Amino acid sequence: MMRAVRVLIVDDSLTMRRLIRLALSADPRIEVVGEARDAVQARRQLDELRPDVMTLDVEMPGKSGLDFLEEVMATTPLPVIMVSTETQKGSISAVEALSLGAVDCVGKPQGASRPQAFAMLNDMVIIASQAKVQVRRNLPLARPVARPRNFQWNGRFVVIGSSTGGVDALERILAEFPANCPPTVITQHMPQGFLASFAHRLDTRILPTVTLATTGAPLLPGVVYLAPGGAEHLTLTGAASPVCQLVEGEKRSGHRPSVDMLFDSAVMLGVRGVSVLLTGMGRDGAEGMLRMRQAGATCLAQDKDSSVVWGMPRVAHEIGAAERLVPLSQMCEAILTSTGRGYGR
């Protein structure tokens, strides 16, 4: 049998620590080895207990969760799941944490939802324990200065799917996009409140416009559309002049928004489609990518070495959906080469 994943819980609220412990302790795959109420206690327990995964509150007295996370990722990195309110302030902080190297984030339960508190946290911990985490010394991501690219859109559309580790991967790719980038549609696995903050963060830091997708929004050059999540999937409709369409429905491939839903709807694009599957656990997007490739689309998947979790792109590679594995550092160039008229030649 595999050894249980050892978890340290860090939260200034005793109630939250108890709720998290209750959720995790019910899972035989997980062992809660310690609790801490602030960064000082957490630092000591990290050194003494050497946990596999840490859950970390965003807002704590003294050193904040963000500051502590940045310290940990620069010295003794381990997989971290951020625990945050889904208020605007909490969501902004959670997305910042994901950019700093946290593996995932989970919203704190409110009122009536407490009986089902942290229902998904145990699976998130297991996924996080398999993540590839490296020492990081982050600098703030500033709005980049446009480099001469001579990019001319060739009429092809980009659809991207990502999950665990996807926030950082997407930021790194999109930071290199020119202002007149190809129309790009993204499904990132994340709670609804966090997705709005992520869209706002990207919009203030990259050259193209970033917006949450709405039904009827036409796909235009220079615009990146992000699935809003919640009760809806993001799909495309209208082959000649594609537009966004939000569709209510059950989870698909274990997720809502689902990458498979987006990719399946993009099959209609045929050779005008470019699909990209980034880091993430599971197989969401792999089958949809296969159908896009069969329809003539260019299909790219992130390679193993640069993925935080090589799950979704691995499956796409194994079933023949991805025609090429691309390191994260080269993914932007691969996308622009596929969507630019004579670009990169």
C-alpha cells in the first residue's frame, strides 16, 4: 500500500482548522500530521514534520499567507493548497498565490455550506502530492513592453485547456502574446469567484484584452476569453464567425467548466483550430483534442518536464490527440507560428 500523504494545516481560525482536519482525516489516503495558527508556528512545523502537502490560509495575523508562501517557495518548496474566501479580496489573493507557486486553491465555506465543507479538498491534496514543485524566486509580473513581432493573424482560432499549475503556465504564455494576438479561448479549472479575479489580473498584466466570456461574444483578434465557470461550460458556436456560448450542464470529465466541452465545440473549426492542453491532473480535454485533430486542427500539449502535473497532456499524448509535446517556454512561439501569416519563417 502507498504511504499516506502527510498534511500540515495552517490557518489562524480554530474552526477552519477543525473543518479541514475533519474533511482530510476521513480519507485513509491522508494523514494530518500537524496544525499551525500562524507563519511562525508553520515554519517550525515544516522543519520538524516535513509534510508532503500544506494547506495555507491566505489571510493570517503577522506574516500573511502570501508572504509566507513566497518564503517557502524560495527556500523549502512543497505543494501548497491555498484556502481563501471567495470574496473579491480573497480571490485576488488566491490567484496571486497560484502565480507564486501554490498548486491549487479552495474556497472557505460560508454558512449553510459548512456541512459539506471542503468536500473536494481530499482529492486536491492527493493531486497536489504528485505535483512537481521547484524553487521559485518570483518577480512581480509587470505589463510587458511589446517586442517587434510583425504578427499578422492568419484566421486560425486558439482554444486552451489547463488545470493544476495552469495559472502560472497561462501567465507565462500570455505575457508573450502581442497586442493583436489570435482570438484565444481558455478553460481553466478554478472556482467561479477565483476565475473573475484571474481574468482581471491577466487583463492588467498582458498586452491583449482579457475578459470573462459571455454568450454571443464574437471571437476577435487581440482578445482572450476566459470561461467564467459556476454552473456553465464555455463552448463555441457559429463555424463561419465563431462566438462564445455559455451552456448550463452537469460536470463533464469531472469538471465544470470542462475543457472537453470547449474542445468538442471547436471541432467545427476544422483546420482553422489550434488546441493547446496544459498542465493538470486527469484527462479532461484529451478526447476533445483528439476529435479536433481528426478534424484537421493543430494540437499541442505541454511536455512532462515543464508540467506541474503531467496528467491531461500525458493522456492527450498517449491517445494520439497531441501531435507535438512542447516545453512551456516554447509554447507561445508554437501558438503564434500556427496562427500567424508567415510568422516564425
